[in-house]
Amino acid sequence: MGGHETELGAAVRRAQLGDEAAFAQVYRSVQPGLLGFVRGLVGEDAEDVAAEAWLEIARDLGRFRGDGGAFRGWSATIARNRALDHLRKQRRRPRTTALEDDVLELPGRPDTAAAALEALSTARVLALVRGLPPDQAEAVLLRVVLGLDAPSSARVLGKQPGAVRTAAHRGLRRLAVRLAEEEPPQRSPDRRGGATPR
């Protein structure tokens, strides 16, 4: 477990004992990724939905058991439930797609799509991710935006880790194709001093 997750776990334990400064530290550590995850699910209503999630997190904090990584997963589950409730209220249900319960083990190394996503603005990334099928979008958001591992993401989504790895891999592959399609053609100078497409 990394030092940052250890620090988060310690802050969560202090917050459970009523330390308000520790709760503020927990919030600052988790909120950016959580908000990005929620924005990928509900779009412009993300701040309101995230605020509802934090009210529930604060209310139920005393019942939480686990380390920093487990807290991120627990928070993501609460936020996802609030987002799905919001979508139901708005009658904007996410599209449903069938995802085979693959247990395909995929490489854990960063790939070009993930690296390319890091270079884009948050708004652009979330717009691209929202264009994915819902199972792939959620897997990419949990793995890339929130930084959860496959088992933690699987618990949030109620799926097998292999299915989440597969969905994230497929989503990142689709994003790589979309990013490649959006790049303008590169031009090189010709002999007359003008530019010609390569």
C-alpha cells in the first residue's frame, strides 16, 4: 500500500473519532477523483450528486471499516448509487449493454490510451468517456479517474474483477481509436515551400 493510501486511512480513522480537520483532509484527498467519476456518470449535475454522496459518507462514516484504498471504493459505491438515483429521477437511464463475464486477464501496464487521456483536459476526457457504453465508461472512470484496482472496482460495480478489467481495456481501446481519429493530419513541407499532407 502506498504512503498516500496509508495517510488517507489514518485520516479516515481520526475523522471517525470526530476530528474535523482529518475529515477535511479525507475530503480533499478523495473529492477530485470522486467528482470526476460522478461527472462521467451524470454530467453537469455532478457537483450536486457528489454533495449528496458526501452527506451520506459523513453520516455513515462511523460504520466504515478498512484502509485508505477501501475507503475510496466505499465512497465510489455511495457516489455511484447517488448518481444512479439521480439518473432515475431525471428519467435519463444509462443505456444498457450486455457485458460477457469474461475473466480475461489483461496486462496492467499503462497503455497509450491511458497516457493520452492524461494529456487531455478533464472536461474533454469526461466527454470522451461518456460516449462509451456504460459498463466500459464506469470501468474506465473507476480505474483511471479514481485509481481503483480491479477488485475494488469490481466491488463497486457488483461484477467480477476480470469483467471490470475487460470493460476497462475495451473502453481504453475505443478511446485510443477516437483520439487517433480526432488528430489532424500531419503536414510536411514540399519542395515548393508549401505543405503537403503526408
